[in-house]
Amino acid sequence: MSSGHSEQERLEELHRTQLLDSEPEEAFDSLTRLAARLLDVPIVQVNLITSDRQFTKSMAGTIDFTEVKRSVPIEHSICRYTVQSGKPLHVPNTLRDPLFNDNPVVVQLQCYSYLGIPIITKRGYTIGTLCVIDHRTREWSDEEREILSELAQALSSQIDMRMEIDRTNSRFQSLVENSYDVTTLIDPFGVITYQSPSITGILGYAVSETLGMPCFDLIHPDDVSTVQQQFNQLVQAPLGNVTAEYRIRNKAGCWVWVESTGRNLLDDTEIASLLINTRDVSERKDLEQYLTYQALHDSLTGLGNRQRLLDCLDSVFASDLPSDTPLILLILDLNRFKSINDLFGHMEGDHVLKLIARRIISATNGARCVARLGGDEFAILYTHRPCEEAESIAWQLGHEINDLPVIGGKSIPVTCCIGVTSSLSGESSLEELLKTADLALLSAKQSTDSPVAVYRPDIRDSVLDRIQLEADLRGIIDRDELVVHFQPIVYLETGMVTGVEALARWEHPTRGLISPDTFIPLAEESGLIREIGAEVLRKTCQEVIRWDVVSGASFQLKVGMNISATELTDPELMSTIQATLRDFDLPPNRFVLEITESTAVSRSELVRHRLDELRSLGIVLAVDDFGTGYSSLAYLTRLPFDILKIDRTFIQDLGSIEANRQILLTIVNLAEHLGLDVVAEGVETIEQLAMIRSLNFKFLQGYYVARPMPAEDFFRFYTEHSASVLVPPWEAE
């Protein structure tokens, strides 16, 4: 027995060789034949020793081995003594040795001389012997012993190598059978010849279900062509490698994303196949698809984003579309959307954006791409719609958007501007299409006539002009170009001026006097409205003080000023007003702040709180442009207003639309009931004057009395008409 090891451990090592009871092998027989020739002996054996028998793995020599048993009981074995000692054993004459002279093997094989060399594995276990037997008494020389020892060492190395290969194969088999990846062998014709058991875990198939199956039968139809091409490349490339991602149908009939790495081992005589390792990459693909979706879509509305639009345009221009393919691009921008955020908060603003997105989707059936570009700007791309339809598509979309969305139970007007451009794919580029659509949108936003603008070459000049105007606006205060004009408000019963409205004007050095209809929207868009509003208040106070000084404090008219929703929600508004009035030592009740009806009807808590603050300060509050589309007057009972200023459109249509007369009569009666004064704006003719008097209006404002005028002209007008501005026609009769 080998030193340091138990018999049980030796036997386990022997079994690990997997040589017991195995068939003869040329690798062993060639060594025994070599030993027989070199040592000139009739018998050479490789014997493996178990606990109860001797198994002869190989034998060579000059005798007839057909009658020799390959397995004999352990008690008949001479080699067991070699194994037990772990050292070479030399028996010159077995007939004279009491251990062996009556051994049946000695008699059968005429084993008169024996030399055995132990076969010791790399791990130190003696598992058998390489022995030579002669029919005559023989002393073995040192050289002969050395030859046999070297051959025994060669046997040991061969056995060690076989065991290492077996261990490696066993580990590989275990890895294959227990791996999450699927190992597949495929012949050059694409037929599956081996499938690892992990196929069941990934795809649900039993191994037997896939053996003999063409590997392409389970691949998604859209992926077969690509995979087939890579397969053919692999077949033609010995030792080549390919990697492919594709979808494969599982047992349940669902498509699963997998990644396969293939290696051409057709020239390997042991494998002679294409080796394919496949793993499930569904989670990674799902994550990639999710991240791709997130990268190309707006998280609020679910529409595509700017990058998605760019990708669509890029794919259109990079595709093989005919050069006469029509392209239509619309860019839509919501008007004064910031005011909705300011008045109602960003949550309600987000609600409006989602509502608008749904309306765009419903109105743009067949669009190639619908995207939210950011903020309140959207884009719609059409292909294959005639360019002649571009403008009508935009108008139809605008009508869908302009329906009133509901916020907190209130219908709030949301309007939009749309820039439209169209071109044949062969006559434009991605950059040109985007640029012209943007220019058209800017033109639509500048226009007071139409919310839709179709790109024309001359639009570029008008847009550039608008951009220059906005740049000039940024220096309006520093250059002292902001002026205030004043328009009188008359008490109808006496014809006397009892109030005045301060109206901002921009005295541009090259363009002349610019009306607020032009520059106030620019100020709101550019974020200058708060600064300009504060400057208008300061200049108005300056003029009021001057009038008071000149008139000897007899000038006590109330002065009205417009205030936007953006200004109203400014957290600095109250401190700005109080500081300005304090600087000029003017009482708050000299001033009337006019808030548009769209701002007044909002259910914004901030607006309501700010109105209460202004009223508590002593400032008079008026609803400006009253009657511009709101059906409910209930807000008048909830908010602290003192004055209603009727929108000029009612007054201008008073003579031709009887319904307007009835509406105004109702408003006047309601205002009287609520204790509110009513001012008719936009009175321009004596006929309109007579009509508003018949409806019991008490105050009027308009060109019939006077146009807005500079401060000095207004004060002169006021002093010249201190008794009465007009002689009412009913007194002239």
C-alpha cells in the first residue's frame, strides 16, 4: 500500500482511473509490446489491484493469451505484493520462493522469474504494476530495471493525463448541464445534434424536443435572414466566431430575446460541430427598450420628444423614399401658457398639457411623429400628405386645441399658434425643414390676424425684425423709452372727468410710438413684464404728484393701471407697490388696478389671496375686458371687485346685435345690485353714447371723449374741461 494513504483512498483513486474492466487499448498495449521487445520476455502485463482481485489491463509477449484470464482472485496475484510495498519487486526464481511456489498463476504461466514496478499516480497512489515474467530463472540487471521503471513512469503519466481529461470533461459536463446558458451543437446543415438541459429553464423545451430540429425553425421571422447569414459565415470560417442577438419562440409560444455566440469546431475530430452558447437577454433588452423609450419620449404626455422628432426626420431623409415624397411639419405653441402655471399652479398646468397632447393625437391621425419639444411646444410630422393640405391640417388642429379645457370646474381658454412648413423630400433637408417651421411659428406668434402661419421666404425678414425688437425692448428702461399716456374716464351724468387710465407706450428711437399690443406680449415672453410694470407705476405716480402740485392738490382723480397675471402672481408685487406709493407719498385709494377677466375667474388661491391683499391695502380693483366669453358671473360675488369695465366688442356691436343689448342690460342691473360701478370701454360715436345711457351706464371711456395722450396733454385737457367734457345729446334736444 502507498505510504501515507489508506487502502480506501487508494481504491478510490483506482476507480477514478475508470480502467477497471475496460477493454484493451492501444495506448497501453503499445507499451507492453515495447517492454516485451526491449527486455526479451514472453510475458508483460499491466495489472490493477483491487481489494479482492487483479485486473489485467494489457498484456503482451510470445505466449498465447487467449486462455489467460484478465481477472484473477487477489490471493493468486504476485503483483499485490508490489502494490503493498509500493516498491519494485524482483523474484529471480518463484519455484524456490515459499510465497509463490504453489501459486496457480505461477504454474499456468510458467512464471519462474518476476519483476514488477509499481504504477504510482501523480497524487501518490499505487494502483497497479507493470510486470515482466520469464519462463526461466533470471537475474534482472540494473539497466533492465531502469527500462521497466521508465516504461512504468510513462504509464503513470498517461493514466494521470487521462484522469485529468476525465476530470475536465466531468467539470465541463457539469457546467454545461447546470449552466443557465444553453450549449448547443449544430451540424453544417443547421440541425441540432446536442442540446444542454438548460434549454428547459430558458425556453421550456425538453432536450428531446429539439434534437434533430433545424435550428432556424424557432427563430422570429424578422430575424431569420440575419441569423442565417451569420450562420453561413460561421460555417465557412474554421475556428471562426460570431455573436448574434435575436428572438426565439419558447414552449409557450412567446418570443424571447437571446444572445448566441458561435464557434466553428467542424475540424475538431472530437466535436465536429458548430458550438453555440446561448443566454437569455430578455431583461437587458427590456431595460434597453425602456431606456430607449425614456430617451425618446416625454415623461409627462407620453408623446415623442425633440430627439424622437429628430430621429424620425433623420430616418426620412436617410431612407430610400422617392424624392417627390411630400413632407409637412407643424410646430405648435400654446399662447401665454405661463399664465396658467402662474394662476393655477404647475400641477394644473401639467393637466392642461396632457389634455392638449390627447387632443393633438386625436386630431393628427396618420402623422409620422407627434412630439412635445419642451414646455408648451409640440411638433407634428406628416409624410405622404399633399403639401397643399398643410394649411388646412394646421387650421383643423388649431380648432381642436382651442376648445376650452376644464380646470377646477372652470373652462379656461387655451389658444395656440402654429407654424407650418412643407416640402418634397428631395428639395429640403432636416435642418431646413426645422428652421423654416420655427420661422413660421415665430411669424404666427407675431401676427395679430391669424394663429396659423405657413412659411414663405419673406417670413424670415419679419421674424428677424421681431427678434431685433425684443433685443431693443431689453433697454427700454435704461434708455428711458417707456412713456405713459392717459385716457380720461367720464361720469356720464355730468360729463365730467372722474378718472383716468394710465397706458404704457414705447417711444422707440427709430420706429416711433409702439402700442402695448405689440410690446407687452414681448415683455411677457422675455420676462421683462414685472420690470416694465414697476416702471409704469413709478412714472404714473410721478405724473400724479406733478398734477397735484400744479393744481394745488385739487386733482383727485382715480388712476387706473393694467396688471397682468404674471405681475399679479409676482411674490414681490405687494412690496413693490407699497414702496413706490410710500416714495411718492400717495394713498393707495387713488389707484385702480385693472385685472383681465381671464385672470379674475381663475380659481387660483394665489390670485384670490393677492386680490384680498390689494383690497386691504386700499387699492380699488376693476375687472377689465369684462364679457369676453365667460358664462358664469358668480365670481363677482366672491372676489373684492369694485368696477366692471365692459369689453369694447360689446359696445361696438351694440347697434347691430340685439343680444348684446340684452346682455349689457343684465350686467348693469347685476352690477347695481352688487354695488359695482360699470364703465363702457371703446365708446367712439354719439350713437353708442346714447345707447349706453339708455342702458343706465354711469361711466364711459373711449375715443368719443379722447384718445390716450401724453401726461401734459391730458392735464391740459382736464383743466380745460373741468366743468364738462361733453354736452350730452339728450340735453341738446
